[in-house]
Amino acid sequence: MSFSAGAIRGAEHGNGAGAVDYRLARHALVTEFKKGRLAEHEVCDAHPELVRAARELGEPTSMTCPICEETQVVLVSYVFGPRLPAHGRCISEKGELAKLARRSAELTCYVVEVCPNCSWNHLARVFPL
């Protein structure tokens, strides 16, 4: 692998080019919480609309919330780009991403992990459509 700007951004990896994964940041945040350096109210601060989207439209996962350790985390996806509302578009169906990708090549998808129980949330990944 070469050391170039494209390699750092992930552009030279073909599948998933331009994708950014936030697992390391998630791990650091959860570690700080478990060590007592962050209070629950500091990490469980999801906007009420995000929690609502998680309850009604979220994609279930098998991952238990790392904060409350009671509920499964769900994934909520938002797409931003030209000709979409400024607040983005929440994806409600699996095939919706493919339809949007065919419409425009300038769209970006943000996937957020949300606990509908304690309101913990974390940006999981970002990728261009």
C-alpha cells in the first residue's frame, strides 16, 4: 500500500472507497465512560427525533448497548446531498439507498448507532453512495 492522500482516505481500496469507520472513536468513548471519566448524561444525549427514528425505523442489530447493557442497539441511516432536505433524509427501507444512489452520485450516507432505551448514540460510519 502506498502512502498517499488517497490511501489515507480509503480511496485505493476499491470496495468501500471513501468510507470512514468510527469504531476506534466509539471504543475510546465507551472506555472513558466505563472508567468513570464520563457521566451517563454526557454520552446518552441523542436528540429526541433520533431516538424516535431509532424506535420506528431503526435496523435491529445483535449488539447490546455498551452504556446501559440492557437493550440492543439499532442503526439509523441518514442521507445528505443535493436536492435533499437540509436535515437529510432518514432511510426507512432497505432498497431506498440503492434508489437514491441511482439518482445522484453526490450523496453521503451517515449510519448512527442508537440505543432506544438510554439514548446513547454514536456515529458508526460514513460512506458515499
